[in-house]
Amino acid sequence: MGFLRYLLILHFLWAGLVFCQYEDYDFEDEYGGEPDQQPYYFNPNTQVEVPHFPFPVECAKECFCPTAFPLSMYCDHRKLKTIPNIPSHVQQLYLQNNNIEAVPAGPFANATFVREINLSYNNIKFHMIDHGVFAKLSNLLQLHLQHNELEEFPFPLPSSLERLLLGFNKISRLPGNALEGLPNMTMLDLCSNLLDDSVFKEKPFSNMKNLTQLNLCNNKLQTMPPDLPPSLQHLSLENNSISHIPENYFNRLPQIIALRMSHNNLQNIPHNTFNLPNLLELHLGHNKLKQVFYIPRSLQHLYIEDNEIENINVTVMCPTLDPLNIKQLTYIRVDQNKLTSPISTYAFFCFPLIRTIYYGEQNATGSRPSQLRTPVFRRFLTPEEFQEAEDNHETLNQETEEDHEAEDSYFHPYYH
């Protein structure tokens, strides 16, 4: 009886380890040279119940299955050309940085509980993915296919999917039914593909009612994407060829928090374009803007570097003063414009929370860049503000151009 009691205690301890393991995997940076990504945590309320199994757990011979994380199988960076058979208990499968060219159905036959698959940095092509192989994975939440050779969108997909990363492929079209039946999708990354305006003819994003982040940077867009879902909070459109934002475009996107449109061909911004109640971060650097525009109360960080602005008209940015609704702007980046003098001190009545204005070098004198007397303006901080800045990892030293290059990166796939 003592021996049986000992076995029973071991069994309960093992079950506790299985259900209580830490499920996050801190992926390597999917966009080389950019800041570390924020980890993504599964909702504990959506845990998939897995069967009990004896120790040791099954693991493909090509992979590594740590005893501390028995629901994860690590097959990354192993020069694999094929996908090994996936044991039925696996929930997280890591196959990134291999030489995989195909995704057949066979290895996934028993993958009933898999919730996360990382196949990034491989050589997968659309026609080498067995039809419906992903759609059968009814518990799949995350699918990583960045840095592959996909020419088409990899549908069909399971309705459970929440996050899909397809950056750095060769996708040029989105069939009308490609994104149907994905009610839980919250994040879609299509950066660095071959998408142009024709992909919007069939309104592919209009029915994605829970989509909060859409990344379309580094494509071939010339116009603003129409019919985006009003649930969007983060929109990335950098490195396209967009020259115009239609008036009232953002009326249908009231929840936007962060908008990135640097490296486009914008020349003029309608006055109230960004009159959004929740906008915190706005990137419009590396365009052809000549004038500033209205700044909403909520905005905290404004990037308008490398444009053709000669004078910053503060009254356009802030037409009226309202002591009961103080504007929240704290940081402005205006280097590589055509400014010959600093921003008017009236700005500090309109934007009393401003901490930093980065002037850097200006292009006002033709081909040779020039510097204003103050390349960086820093408002005096109270001890409390200084401590808050330290807590937020804000540097109080002289910025360098490299610092700002790092800031001007596209959304993390795990942006919060």
C-alpha cells in the first residue's frame, strides 16, 4: 500500500506540473534589428484540457521536449527539411529557422491540442501546403509563417485562430474568401509582401469584427485601405506609396491608438484628419508634408521628421486652449525638415506636458544640413516627473540619430 500511495502522489504532482507550466515562449525577433517583441500570453480561460500521460512524454527524435515544459516541442534551428510527427499532447510547436519546404497533413494527424505553431524562416510555398492542414487544427490560436516563400494567402484556416503572422513573403493577392470564418482574429501581419490596391476590391477585412492590429507595411499600396473594421486599434502602413488620406477617413476607425504611415508620399493632411479620441502615437516621418495639422487631445508622441515643413504653426495644431482638457503631447520629432527657428513658445501653453522636442539637423540651407541653436529641447522635469521618466526607461541624455532610427520601426507582432 505504501508503494501505491507513493505512485499516487507522484501522479498528482506530475498532473500539477502539466497544467501549471509557464506557457509563454519568447520568440526571437522576427524583424531583425528591431526591439525585442512583447511576449504573448494565452488567455488562461481558454486552456485546452490535455490527456494525462506517463513520464517520460513522447517526443520526436529530431526535437527537444524539456521535462519542465512537457506541452512544448522545440524543433527550431535544426536544418530540418521535413516536419516530424507531432505527438498528440503537444500544444506549442516550434519549427522556425529550418529548411522546411512543405506542410503535409501526415505529421499533424494526431496534433489534436496544438495551439501555437511557429514555421517562420523556412522555404514553404503555398502549393506545398496540404489543403486544409491548418483548418483541421481546431484549437490553433497562433500561426507564424513569416520569412517563407508564400505566393498566396494560406487558407483555409481554423476559426479558432487569433494571431496570424505572414510578413516577408511574396503574397500578392487576398481572395475574397481567404479571411472568412475567422471571428476570433485579433492580429494580422502582412508586412513586406507584394500587395497592391487591387487586394481591396473584395473587401477582405470588412468582416473581421475583432481585428485590433493590422500590419500592411512594406507593400505596394497607393491608397488608404477601404472598409477596415472599426475594431482596429493599431494600423501600420509604412513604406508604401500612399499620397492622400481621404477626408473623414478615420471616422470609421474611432478606436485607433497607434498609426504608422512613415515613408509614404503624403503631401497634405486635411485639418481634422486625426481628430481621434484614443490616438496616442502618430508616425508621419519621411513624407512630403509642408504643413502641420490638428493634434487631438489624446496624442502623446508625434513623429514628423524628414518632411518639407518650414514653419510649425502652433495655432493650427492647437486652435483653442481648454484648461479642463489639457492636451497630452509629450514628445515631438521634427528633424530633417526646413525649420529655421524653434517652435513658438505658445506651444507650451497648448501642450503643457511636452518634455522633448527633437530638432536634430534641418535641411533649410539647401544641400547642406544645418542645426538650430538647440538640437534637443528638454523641459525641466520635477523630481516626480524625473522618476517617472526613469521608470519608463526614458533617457535624459543627448539623443543620437541611431536612437531615432530604432524608434522608427514597424509594429511588433506582439504590440500592446
